[in-house]
Amino acid sequence: MGVAFAAPPGSEWSRVSRRYVWYRRLVLAAVLVPGGGAGAFLVGGVFTAAAGAAWVVACVVLGGLGWYAAVLTGRSWAYAEGQADLYLCHGVVVRQLVVVPYGRMQLVDVTANLLEQGLGIATVRVYTAASTVEAYIAGLPLDEATRLRDRLAMRSETYSTGL
Amino acid sequence: MSEDQEPTQPRSAAWLAERHGRESEDTAPGQRPPTWSGGWFGLRGQGRGEGDRNGHSGASRPDATPPGREPSGPGEGGLLPAMREVTPPTGRRGATAAPGAPQPTFGPPPPSGSGPPSVSGPPPESGLTPPSGSPASGPPTTSASPPPPLSASPSAPAPGAASRLAATGSLPAAAPAPADPAGGFGGDRPEGRPRFEPAWQVLPQVSAPAPAGWRPYRAPTRPAPPPRPAGGGEQVRFLPPNGNAAPVPPPVPTSPYPPAPPFRPEADITRGEHRLHMATVPLRVLMVTLVFFATLGVALLGLGPEFGLSLAVGLTLVVSLVSCAYSVAAWQATTFELREDHLVLRTGLLRRVAREVPLSRLQAVDIVRPLIIQVLGLAELRVELAGGDRGEVRLRYLSLRTAQRLRAAVLAHAAGLAGQTPEAPEWRFFHLSFGRLLGALAFRIPVLAGSALFLALIAVGIVFAELGVLGGAIPLLLALMRGFLGPLLRYTDFRASLSPDGLRLRYGVLQTRMQTVPPGRVQAIRIVQPVLWRALGVVRLEANVAGYVGERQMDSSTLLPVVPRNLAFTLVDHLFPGTDVASVRLEPARRGWSRYDALGVDDTVLVTRRGLLCRVTEIVPHVRVQDIRLVEGPVSRLLGVASVVVDTAPGPARAWAVGRDRAEACRIVETVAAHAREARAGSEGPERWVTRGDIPAGR
């Protein structure tokens, strides 16, 4: 299961780091482990112990599914720098391809939360005047993210036009 | 402005032919109107052959008057601003068409011919796909005799259309105006009235006492302007009054700019620092006092008849004195100035803030007059920019004349003209009668269902003497008030006009508002037709304007609340100059929600249609595309379809093309990206639309 759409002509899809898969897994674990544990206690206390055990089993199953889904998610992210546009691709269930012209980029951000910093990855966000819509690539290695941001900023100046 | 001009006239004649028996959305398909020489208006020669239809993106209009147009009236030379063409020099209607194109009205043809069935009502058929570029095969359904000049109509329209042109006879041929049977579309109309004039309402500043109708772009109450020096350069913008020369009516302008107004004794708002109107102070004090008394004062009254009253009154007095002092100081400290290209606003008592607003980035200008302010003859001026919630400059309150003058000056600066340029003229485009507004607002499923439910609840409550129904009836009543009474009161007396400085919308009775959307500021347009409005043949037109954000967006982004469908698409062509929405071929969706889903991509514009019950047409010019998305959900993936979404500046319009084949969707994305790239490369921004350089706009 690769990238959902074809790359723009003349360029190849660039993938995100493998560490993004671990990022997703860790986030999932951070949610499921306390949720499963506390939930098991609660459910076991309110209902029968079997219900609590069922809760734990459900959490484990979800965790297992999420473990492999993280791989799919990691594989679905891709970006490509076309002639005049940036192509972004992401999503497993709802797959999206976003084309952002360089001349329309108002802002390019590189952000990393604590977990991303720990893993050495970052997210590049591109803002256009259509501010309700966000185009971003998650899980890039930090230096690649900064290089991409610099390239995008430079190109957006070159190609920029009015609103 | 636009409909008076040459280029749209042949179009609209064809429209009228199509309207008989067919709901045509706008221009005759496949027609490219001839260009005309400009107006308010830079007379710039270069540019694309098609030119801009509304003439205020000055760069691309050719100088030459289009073929077939002869100058109308005596004493007027060849190179004229196009507005003169609409001034019929004589009383003959035929002369109105002397410019070579018909001036059909938006009503049914005059009784001189056996005319087609009345089209004053909504076009009988809906569901047609007008933008699908259906060939000009509509039969010329009118047999009214065409006026003689029509046969000399310009060769620019397609031959098939020319025959339709000649045959429409919707031009009130030789029949006098008052005999117009345009059902309810207004009584006597002066000749040369622009075509799409369902009802004639003369606005004060463009009232024309001249017998023949429209005058060239001068307020008729002003004295004749001083004559221009012969061979005056293009850059002459403001002439001092020349007492020596006798005034020459009407002078042939050798400069593209309108003649400057004579010296006026009042303060020139366009120069120097000015303050707000002095009545602002007592108004503010009054409001603060009232609010304080209504909230705290009433609470204090409860403390006891004597003590509470004196305390309330005393505190209110103290508050009003303090607010008086503060308001006077704030009034003193607030000034605004119109500099070269900037509006400088200085406010603040302790912390002085000087805000400099570049007018070339102007998005919209509004004049708002709530009830009390109207009574006092004041107005609030709002200048909208693209900077989000803080991108707004509000001047409360100015006298009405000052506000209008300032508005004209701000728009002139934004257009690249000098601030002293007189206010641009306007042509009425549409007047929404109260009956139509009321009927359309009421004839919607939520309103009808809500009122039926409300009545049922009240009836049950009365019959069974049950007060509990109020728990449901009151929220329902509030919702009805918001959804029905709100727009009704807001859009009473709605008039839309076109003008070189933008689309002007005037509406409201209790709170009057005048919105101006300068050319090029509309990012995308959405035309909504709820299911019951199909029977009425009206739609609602909403637009994304970059200046209207947040709550202002919900307020102001509806440009035309209720409008006949044809007119809506006319306006689209005016708002997006250089586009021709009618000629866009629409490809239906493979598997959309309904058969109405379709997508059309032109060189200039992208049109999407979707909706099962409520039909939505979204129009995005390529130059305004911000980004493009291709979205595929799990169900769509199973069906092998995808959706394409084209994003623009935030607003109600967002183009969704649903149900496209996957491969086709990828191609669409590529195509739109390529068109957007070309469009961006070819266009300057919409700043200074009259005087900017020769780069074709809107392409």
C-alpha cells in the first residue's frame, strides 16, 4: 500500500521518516495504556470483572490494530516539489492530495511537539490565504524539514502574486 | 455601467431570446462581446481582444470603439468614454441603439410586436444547464419589429447570435417607454436606461433631470466643469477653476479622467487631517448613560424607592459626566487623514496609535447607518482590508456627505486615481422589490415548516390550555425571526448598481447600509437555489470577499439575497472580468449525488455545480485559486470516484466537484493547477485597477 496518487510529472514522491511510525505508535500507546488501565478499573468496578477484562482485551486489540495502522499511515505520507506547486499526499481512510502553488504560500512553519522533538522529526505546515485549510507534512526528519521550509520560502517569494 | 456598454448589449439581447421558454442563466452561449473603450476608466489600448466587460480593470481595453458603434449625439467626437454611448442624444429610442447594439430591457418586449410570452415572471423552466454552452439555437421567439439600427449591430457577435439580436426586438423599438408592459417592472423609464432595470428608482446622486435620461458622469446639480486645456495630458487629474473660459457643455474629454469638480467651499476631506463629527460625543455619552441606567441603574432602583432612585440617578450622572469627558478627549484625539495612498488613522488617549492603511489593498468599503444615526444625518464608514478581524477601519460617525466623499476618495485612491476625483457614476443593475423579497424569504422549506410548526404549537397550546408549548414555541419564534424577519428587515429596499469603483449595494431601512466591493476583490462566487426557489426562478448570490471575515462575513458576503437567476449570472460576469460563465462546458459527474452535479473548466474560470435539493453553483476564477485538493473517502474509493475541491479565500463559496472518475479527477487537478499558474503569471493584483500597467487582468 503506497501513496494513493501519482507523483507530478518530473518529480518523485519523497517519503517521511520511519520514525514517524514510532511516533504514531507512541501516541497510540500514550492514549491506550492509561485509558485501558483506568478504564478497566472503572468498568470492572461498576460492572463485573468480566467487563473489565473485556475492556482490556478491546484495548489490546485496538492497540494491535493501531500498531499496524501506523505503518500504513507512515507509508501514506508523501510530498513532491513540482514546477510551480507543492504536492502533498496523506491519509489512509480518507486519502487526500493537496496541491499548493508556491505563489500562494503565505507562511511556512516547522513545528515539533515534545514527542516529535524526542524522535527528531518535525511537521511542516503551509498556510495560504484559504486559512481554513491546512496543508502539512508530518514526520519529516528535522533537517529535511528545515531545508524544505527554506526552499518553499524562497520559491514562494519568487512566485508570489497578489491575493 | 456594464449593461449599458456595447459589449454586453448584444449578449443580453440574445439572452432575452433565450428566456422565452427557457431559463437562460446569462449570456448567450459562445458569444464574446465586443470590447469598448473605457470609462472612469483608463483608455488603455492594449490587452486581450475580449477585454473586460465591466471596464474598470483598465488595462486591457482597446482604444478603438467597436465596430458598428457611432458616436451618439451632437458635438461628440470619436474617442469617447463608453458612458456617453448610453446617453441617448435624442428622444428616439432608435437612437438609443445607435451605438449599434440593442438596449433591451429586462422585461418583456413592448407591445409593439406580438411579442413572446411575458417573461416578467420567473423563467418557466428550471433545471436547464445554461453554463453548458448550449449552442445559440434558441429560436428568435419575438416578432417585435427590431429597430433599424439593430441591423447594423456590430459584427463581433457570432452570426447566429446576430440574427437573434436582430430578431429579439426586445429593444423597445419605437414604442414609447411608458407603454412598457414589463409587468411590475416599473413605470416610465427614461430612455437609454440600462437594460437590466427591472424597476427604476432614481438615486439622489445620479438623478438626471435632463430630459433624455442619463447624463455623462457628472452629478447634474453641479455646474458645468471648466473646459480642459486642449491636448491636456493624461495625467491631468484636477483642474483649478478657470474663470476666463466660458463653460462648454459637455466638453470632449481628451483625458481619460473625468472633469474635476469646481472648488467647493467646504473642507476637503481628501486633504489634511480631519476629525469625526462632533455629534459623536453626545451620541456616545447618551449610549453609555442609557446602557448604564438600563443595567445597573435598574438594579439599584430595587434597593428602595427613595434611596435607590437617588443612588441610581446619582451614579448615572457621575457615569455620564465621566464618559462625557472621556468622549470629548477621545474625539479630540482621533483624527484621520488621507495621504498619498494611505488612510492614516490616529487614535488613542494615553497610548497613541497611528494606523496606516494602504488603500491599494482595499477589499471593501461600507457605509452603515443605523436608525438613530440616520435620523441625525450621520453615517459610519467602514473600510475593510484583508487582515482578518483587525483588518477593518471604522469611522464613527461622520456626516453623510463626508462619509460619501471619503468613500469616493478612498476608492479613487484604491483605483489609482487622485483623491479629488469625483465619485464614480453608477448604473442601476437590480432593484429588489419588497414583495419579491418577502415572498422569496417566506417560500423556503425551513421557514414554512417552522411557521407551520409554530402555529401548530400555539394552536395546541390554546386548545389544550397548555403553557408548556411555549418552551418550544418561543425558540421557534426566535429562529423564525432570525431566519425570516432578519433578512427581511435587512434587505428592504435593496438596490444593486454597477460602477467603475465596484459593485454598489444599498439596502436597509432601519439600518441603511451601502456596500462597495471594488473590482477584483471577489474571490469566488456561490449561487444558491433552495428547492422551492426553483419555482420562483430566483437564487441567492454569495461571494468570498477577502475583507469580510468572521461575523462580518455572515453579514456581508451575501451580495444579492434574492435575484432572478439570469441576473445573477450577469453579475458573475461583471465581477469576474474577462470570463464568460455561460460558455463554460459542464461535464456531468459520473456518480454524484444528483444529475445536477457537474464541473466545467474554462480558460479563465472553474464552475462546479452540485446539490440534490438545494442547488449550488460555485464559480472560481483560476486567478483566485489558493489550493486544490483531491479527496477520496473509503466509499468513493470503492465506487472509483473522487472529489476535487478548489479552495479560495475564506467565505461561503468553496468549489466541490463531486463524483468524478478517479483518473479524471487527477487530470482535473493538473488542469486546474496549470490554469491557475497561467492565470497568476498573467495577472497583476487588483490594486489600482484604473491606472496600473498594461497587463491583462483577470486572465
